[in-house]
Amino acid sequence: MPCGIRYLAIDLGDKRTGLALGNSATAIVTPIGMIEVQIAHGQGSALLEAIARVAVEQLGEDPKREPGELIMGLPLNMDGTEGPRAKIVRSFGDRLALRTGRAIHMQDERLTSADADWQMAGTGMTHKQKKEKRDSLAAAAILSDFLESRGVRPEETTDRDRPSPGWG
């Protein structure tokens, strides 16, 4: 089975940054948590280092031997134009690419936080629990959108993978 390219998705926030992992071979995307470091602190250096550590842990140290790329959510206005926040994300992405030696792709992140809220609606989670998961779910939505835009979709289940009649 081909291993594909591994991706680390980043939903950059002022206070919390959500993270998700995925793979181009399987199209499986998994929210992996968030980093609670303010981007304004130290001109983003602490957040940059925290994300770089996660990239090394999840994608490997050597980009030449261990392919892996970073996907950043790009906050576009509803009309598709870029505002001041998009410029901050692009600048941070450039710094992260230099720091990690990995390719960075920008992906439209419009409505990903709303999608995360929708996924959590009716789950019985407290407001605090939802707040802790929102950003990583948004990062997962960003990565899913990125993979889908490149024609990567989860493999369909075959008859062999389905349970036999009478089970369960």
C-alpha cells in the first residue's frame, strides 16, 4: 500500500491554534489538538517553535527523507478577497516554511469554524469542551477541503470490509 504524503493542517488563531493530521493515500484526517500560545507573544516566535516541534514529531525531522507538507487555513472574506488577517497568516506561513524546510499550502478556511460548531452541536459537550476542540476540528476541515480539492477522497468500502449479514 502506498504511504502517500503526510500533512499537518494548521488553523492559526490569535489565542489558540488547531492542528490536524492527514494522509494523501488514505484521505483520513484526524484532529490532534491545539496549541494555546498567543500569536502576538514575541512576534509569534513561541507559536512558530511550538508548531515546528509538532511538525517534527508528526512528519519527521528530515523533509527530504520523510515527505510531509503543511496546510494553513487562509482566512478569506466571504467575497473571496484577502483582508489583513490573511496577510498575517501568509507571513507566518513563510516563516514556518523557512523554519521547518517543508512546503506550505494555503487553503481557504471560510466556514470551517462554523462547521466545527455544527459537528459539536447536540453532543452534550460543555462550552469549555467545545472551545477546546473547535480549532482542531476546524484544522481537520481545512485539511479535508485541501485533499478533496486535489481529488483525494477516502477509499470506498469493499464488500470484504462490510460485516456479514447477521452480525450485530
